[in-house]
Amino acid sequence: MENFVAYNPVKLHFGMNCTQGINEIARKYGTKALLVYGQNSVIKFGYLNKILSQLPDIEVIEYKGIKPNPVIEDVYKAIEKGKEQQVDMVIGLGGGSVIDSAKVIAVGIANEIDVWDFMKSKVKATKSLPLICILTLAATGTEMNGAAVIQNHQANEKIGFVSPLMYPAHSYLDPSFTYTVGKSQTAFATADIIAHALEAYFGKDEPEVTDQITFGIIRTAITYGKLCISGPNNFEYRYNHMLSATLALNGTSYFGKKGGDWGVHGIGHLLSLLFDTPHGATLSIVYPAWLKYHSEIIPERIIKLGKHVFGVESVDDTILHFENYFAQINCPIRLNDLSLTREQIELFLESAIKSKVSGANYQLNDVSLTKMVALMSNN
């Protein structure tokens, strides 16, 4: 167990109609904002107009079109627009892809740097514009951390980066904003929440109280993810689902630990990069294979997980329960579920080996990656 310093500067506004005071908050940072959002859903379901109506004192410059797997080209374009308009702040309205992009955009506007080089740790940034987040999808936990994941197809990379400059100043989480999230997106979001908790659980060190917090997050995500799919407009369901997503990656599940493992996410990012697979869908495929590969390496950790989450007593039963749950909510659990060809699967393995994807706690090599891809492929 590790000594630790807990730091999270995000002011979280959580609950029904929590965005009503957003104008007063935004006025503290200036009078002009770059509002970043996705493609059509925030317009279709009225969230954009609702937020615009709540910002009467702020001149809003819009940047539309952030993709579900966000790309660096959109980040560059939004930075250019923000600099041209001399905005005072950035507002992100959307899910994890939008918020991740907004974080990097806020850094890019405030500094004369190439933000991809910033994410690659080749250059340093010294400041960021204030960032206000309004979440419309409970999944990534990005609203309460300093991390962002962006794709660069020219460099053939999808990377995550963490910086204290990328913490939002304020995050608004109204569970009713997630009523319009469809069944597939809710299922993939649930897989993402579970995977974030598992990455922490399989990180370095094992403080008991932190393990118990992590088990609670997973159990809640499992229960309320399924309930949200069957009852999407139930506020209690969406409230618990959204709160579990935030708690999974706001630092709480890392107290007393050196950090998470993140090998599964690294492999999942490759699937998204190569085949534009939704992020959560990659994780429901990779995690069962990762657990199977490590079943003889860390059986005691997997058994403890299964006992506290599912009430089972074996490694095999633990893995089977995760697979069955993902399948019940219509998440893919094998590469074949993505209709990938043999050639595409071979490309995926070659890319994993070439990029040397690995975990921080449990190292992966050519042999282990080959075995895991085989496990992902077998029915």
C-alpha cells in the first residue's frame, strides 16, 4: 500500500437541472466561449439550444463535428477557430470524445504548440483555457480527470495522455441528459465503466478499502447499466449509472495504489484505431481474454473479484459471469462479433506486437499478445 496525495480540482455539479447556474460560472472566465460538440444528437434532442439559452451573457462560437473516436484533425481545426475568435474559455457538450477533445483544444488555444507533440510528451504546455464540461453520456469519467484520448491516423496512433492542465474547471452532470442515449451506446458505456474499475483493481498494490470501493462501482454499473437499457427514462437508473461512471475514474479507485494497469485499454485502442470500433465494444472483447490469459498468473485476484462482484468462487466462473453479462446487454465478446476477416485479425495482432502494447503492472509481449488475440477469436 502506497502513501498518496489526492488531487482533484474539478467542481462537480450533479443532478436534475444542475446546468441552470452555468451562466454565472462562465462569466467568471470571460464573455466569449468556444462551444465544442459532436454531430447531430445534441441538436436533435435539444441539449444545444438548452445550454445556449442558459448562457445569455456569453458570446458562443460553435465548433461542430467531433467524432465518436475523436481525431487530431478536429482538434487542430477547433484550436484555430478558438484562436481566431480570441475566446476566453472552452465548453464541451457531449460524451467522452467531445470532452477529451475539448481538453486538448483548451490547451492548444492557450499555448503556441503542436498539441499532438504535447500529448507525445515532446513539448510542454504551461497553461490552459478554463474548461466547462456538460456531459450527455455516462461512460468515460473524463469529466473529473486530467486525461484525454485522441487518434492520429497519419501517425497511425491512438494515445492517451494525462496532464493537470486538462482538468475541467467545472463539470455538469444532469442524468436526464442521458435519457436519449440508445441501447447500444448505454451497453458500451457500461462496459467502459466496468473496464475502468478493473484497470484500477489490477493496478499495483491492493488496499482493501479501495478494492471494496471498486467492487461497489462494478456491481452498480452492472445493475444499473442493464436497468438503463430496459428503462432509459428512469432518473434513478440514470443517476446511479452516471455516478458510477464518474467514481470509476475520478481518482477514488486509485487511493493507496501506484496506478492502474491499462493494458486492456491499450489493446482496445488499437481495435478502435484500425476498425473504428466503439471504445466500450473493444473492452468487452479484450477483458475476458485478458482475464483468461492471466487466470494462472493472478488467480487469487480474479477469484476475489468474482466473489465480491458475482458471489462466485472460481476463476472460470468469474470470467464466465463477465462474458455472460456483456453478452446479455449485447456487447461483443469475440472479434468474430465484429465480423472481422482473418486478414483483419492478423493485422490487429501485427499492430499490437509492433506497437508493443502492454500494461503497467502485467507486462505483455509477443507471445502473450498472440495468445490473447487467439482467445479473443475463439468461440
